[in-house]
Amino acid sequence: MNGTNNNHEKHFTPIGSGKEAVFLEGPQSRWKEFTFLLKVVRQFIHGFRKLHFVGPCVTVFGSARFKEDHPYYELAREVGSQLAGLGFTVMTGGGPGIMEAANRGAKEAGGVSVGCNIILPHEQKPNPYLDHWVDFDYFFVRKTLLSKYSYGFIVMPGGYGTLDEFFEAITLIQTGKFQKFPVVLMGKEYHKDLYTHIQSMVKNKTISDMDTDLFLYTDSVAEAMAHINTYGIEGFKLKKRKRMKPISMLGER
């Protein structure tokens, strides 16, 4: 039994999160906490400089585990293509699966494709369809950058991480920390139990009726694009503008 538990822990403990895990264990020495803070600030600045010229973006969330022949991969690929057609840069977590599919669709449509990649021992390597990407050690830095440059979010089928990103987005909108960016939950069959649970939350008054209007629940790419266009492009009066010139000495590209 102990051997099984140890194997389980080895499999599910990401190597890249070691420093983050130590920090979250509790109080460290003042010096360790100060140096950790400096590393976090460094990663934020690096991300800001790398991504300063990529926007406006729509971020696509979804599982890293779907293969190229899966229907959800094809759906995400179409989503990426259509977002590029609207003029958006397609941003993802930069890995395989749904992320790769959305980046691939954007790239094939002649759009811009970027990724915020988390350093993990499995699943998460930058996919080959990225124009630009940034590698992060810390999940919370990556999550901030996935949101900072986006005017909308499309949530495809995924696991714990995808649901975390979905609920964080709608929570930040609900609480007024985000502007009311469009959020699309795609995959009705996959998400039917989740949607039922959200309706149960309304019934039990843990959220209000209006909170279900914070996202669109659909299978239709056309409906998703119309939602992004209405509440992203028209809602924020987005227009094409002259591209600013990057300054290489600042790490910009």
C-alpha cells in the first residue's frame, strides 16, 4: 500500500513546482521569502515584456490530453481559426491537446498564436504552432498573464486546471475585478453535469440568477464567435491600430 501511495505522489507532483510548493508550506526565513518574491517579480516582468505587443487576445482553455484525432481537438482548431478571422491573437497555455489545436487553427488561418507555458515534467511542452511563448515556473504568474491581455475566454473540455481557469474568470467578473469580458463554455455534452450543478447553485441561492449570464453555454462555433464579437469587439470598441515597435533591449519582440 505504501509503495502505491509513493508512486502516486511521484506521478502527480510536478518537478517544476518544487519552489512554489516549498513557499506554500508556510513561513520561511525572511531571506528565502524575499528571494522568492524577487523571482516572482522577475517572471512577471519577463512576461510583461514578452507579451506587451501580442494583444488583443482571446484565451482558449482546455485539456492537454486530447489527441489530434479527437473531435474536441478539431473543435478547438476551428475555434482558433475563427478567432484569428475576427482579428484576435489566440492565447493558450502553450501545451498540447486543446491548446495546440487552438494555436494551430490560428496559425493556419494566418493569425497570431501565443502561449504561456508552465514548466512541468509531463504533458506541458510548448506546442509547434506558437509565434511567441513564455515559460513560467509559477502557476499563479502564468494565470495572471493568461488573463491580462485577453478580451474574452473560451473554455473547452478539460480537467481540474481548465475548471479552475473557468471559475476564476467568472468569479473575477462577478466580483468586479475583471471587466465583463465574454466567457464561452463549449461542449454541452461534456459539461452537462457542470451546468446542472451551476443551476443547482442558483436554486440553493449560493449564486444569483444573473450569475448564469456571465458565460455562454454552447456547442456552436458560430454562436461563440458572435458572442465574442458582440461583447468583446463591439463591447470594448476594439479597432485595429498601428503596431508599436518593440524595443529589443527591454526584452520585447
